[in-house]
Amino acid sequence: MLATGLGATPLLGACATLGLPPSGVEEVTIAALQAAMQAGRLSAESLVQLYVERIREIDAAGPTLRSVQELNPDAIAIARALDGERARKRRGPLHGIPVLLKDNIATADRMETTAGTLALVGARPREDATVARKLREAGTVILGKATMSEWAYFKSSPGSSGWSARSGQAKNPYALNRTPCGSSSGSAIAVAANLVTVAIGTETDGSIICPSGVNGVVGVKPTVGLTSRAGVIPISASQDTVGPFARTVTDAAIVLGALTGVDPRDPATQAGADKAQTEYARFLDPDGLRGARIGVPREGYFGYSAKADGVANQAIEAMRTRGAIIVDPVKIPNFDRAALTAAEITVLLYEFKAGVNAYLAELMPGAQVRTLEDIIEFNTKNAATNMPYFGQELLVRAQAKGDLTEAEYLEALDKCRRLGVKEGFDVAMDQNQLDAMVAPTTTPAWPVDLVNGDQFRGSSAKSAALAGYPLVSVPAGATMGLPVGITFMGLAWSEPTLLKLAYAFEQASNARRPPRYLATSP
């Protein structure tokens, strides 16, 4: 943990000079922080101290959100060094900006990288994940690790989003008895609660956009290959991707630009060699909806939540008012969610086993486990702490699979890519000449249930997950005090377009509201 005994007076003074409330940096943007630091009114060191105080008051105590797994013991020293460097040269828009990393993103420092599991405590990676290294190079202060659904929600079925053996159950800051969704739960909660400026998550199928939607923040799930997965504890080589959380589209765009680029450690990034951008904020346009063709896939993406549909329909009308050409409805051929999910699970089981075993094999000596089989045995021997509510069915099913040359895997992968993508999502986009599609991100947050598990009904993630395509979720409104997001969906490498549309909608709607930490929804 960071050093104790941090004084409150200088931190309150820093808030005052920024024109912020005495309680902290609520809703502050990267641009505002940079302006204050450039003018000498704020330092990265005092900003880190301020966030640490908020984490202690709100996350570890108070509402006890449990969004921060651990604090970086070197954060103060890193911030102080960046302050000294600023006097000579500013690295860029992220110089001195604190960021949290999801606990499956490796850092070769004094922090743990565990995916929320006790089996990986002490399992040290040999080097930073590529995205962690890029953030350090951009001048960010890695403030700590964010909690997550254990094994990125690929441990048991059913399960509870935001629960892990390391942290317990994380809470939604808008209604503490409701889910934060997952698996990037802590990253979204911490940004929503203003415990950090921005955060990083990962997504395989909904793990960035679902927590974005229910926690009222912006989340970007990039095209697979736009950001490196090297050094990230994996689920799926064909679907995993790394992306940012922020309170505004602008901040999310700034962070995304720092994460992109070809990485020899991740062959998937070769596909984005001539498509990746480093400055996505330049595409943002408050009039960006005008003339854009936006499709509405009613079948399969609406109808599972009347409340979410209501917010999404209002958002669609707002887009129409701002000049968007709304194509409603649009049908995605072959979109059978249950059938596609069955094929997807087969793919994930095979790729999870291969990916986790490869990751564990690269750890430094001293790890408690070296294979997926070791992890299953560890959990079985320590069931009271590792499986108090749910089991490890998915881990066991993955261990039973063979290698990636088996016919079952290859046939399932082909089915996902053919029916879900080439003969599905792509057809809907091409036939209607769409710039994007839009749908509710997911339902309003449901109550946490450690008996029966998540009450998950639907989301906007499926087609993009199977295709490796990008998504941007942005706050669209609320119902009974619970945030509801909408998701802009597009073809590969369409992040500039999706961010432009999301930004124009954000500017028109101003839907983001900070949480009130209510015990339950009104």
C-alpha cells in the first residue's frame, strides 16, 4: 500500500485551485488536470495522494466498493519523478495522469497480477504487459490494480460479476446491493466513483461494455489486434482485447491512442499495422452524427429489458434530431444468440486452456501453480476460500479439452466466424450501408445474488465478440437511479467513426451523472 499519514490540507488546497469540490476530483477530465499541472497549481504527486485518500474513504471504507485490488507502493515515487520531468518536457496528454489496471494485466513491479485468484498470488511475471509498458512510456502513474470477476468470469456457471477470492464482492456505486457487472468490474467502478482518472479493462464478450453500461461510464472495446494482449492473463486468442474506461469519450479516446501499435509479442497486432491511430481525439466532432447512417438491430439486441429499451429509443430519437439517418429496424442474419453462444463457449474452452498454460509457463520461479490442472487442484484443496458460493465448472471443462488442432474446436470457430460475422453482422452492415449500429448496452444493474448467480438477460456484445469488432458504450440515461448505456457497434478498425458518433451523442445528451452510493435503488 502507499505510505500512510498523508495530510489532508494540501490536497484540499489542490482541489480548490482546480475549482473542484473539497471532497475530491469529481468529474475532472484529463485536459483539466493537465492545465492545472502545466500552470503549476497541481502536481502529479498531490493528485496521486488525493486519489489514495478517496480510495481509502470510499473504496476501502465508507460504501466499501472494493474496486481497487491493491495500490502501487511506488506510485508516489513515480509521480514525483514525472513532476520533475515535466519541468523539462511533457511526454504528452497522459503525463502524470493516474490509471488503474485490471488485475489480469501483468506488471513486473511490486504489485501482484492474479486475475482475482489466490492461486496466482506470488506468481511474478518476467516483464510488463505491453499495454502497461506503453502507459508508463506515455507518462501515466499506474496507481494500482483494479478488482475483477475471478478468471475474467470464466471460472463457473453461474457466477457473480465482480466477485473474486482475493477481493470478495465488488459493489455498484449507484446502488450498493446491485451488480457492477464484469469482468472488468473494478475498472469501471473506480472511474465512476472518481477514484482514478481513467482505467484499463479487458473484454472477451461484454467485459468492458457491460460494466461501462451499469456503472455510467464510457468504455471502449477495441478491434482485436488494435491493442496488444501480450502479458495479459488470457481467455481467448481470437476474442480478447484491451481497452479504456473514462468518464468522457474524449478521455477514452486519449487513452486508446496510447495503447495501440504493432507488438512482436502479439501476432494479432500485425493486422492493424496500417490502421492503428495514436490520436483518436482528433476524430471527435460535436456534429458527428449529421449524415451518419445508424442501424437499429431490434431482433436479438432489444426486447430483454423494457427500461433499457426506453432509454435507447430516446437516444435514437436524439440522434435523429442531430441529423443521423436512422435505419430501423435492421436484421442481422443468422443471429441465434443461444446457438452462437454454444459454439463460442467451445472455442473459449479450448483457447482458455492453451492460453493459460502458455501464460503460466512464462512466470518467474516461485509460482504456486504452473498449469491449469494445478489451478483446479489448488481451488479444490482450498474450496472454502476459493469456491464459497460457486464452483469451477468452466476450468474443469477447459482442462478436459485437447489442443487447437481438434475438429471440435475448428468447426466451432468456423461457425462463429461464418454465421456470426461473414453471413451475419457483415451482411447487415453492408446491405444497409451503415456507419454503425446502436443498441442498449445491457439491462440496468440487477441485484447481487450469491445464491443463484447473475440475472443476465442480454447485451450488445455478441456479434462484435465473435468478429473481434469494436464497440463504444456511452451513458445514455438512467432508470430509478440506475445508469443505462447505449453501444455503438462497427466493423473492424472503425474506432474513429464509433468514437465520433459516441462523442456527438454525449455532447447532445449530457447523460453522465456521478453516483450517490445509495444502499439500494430508489
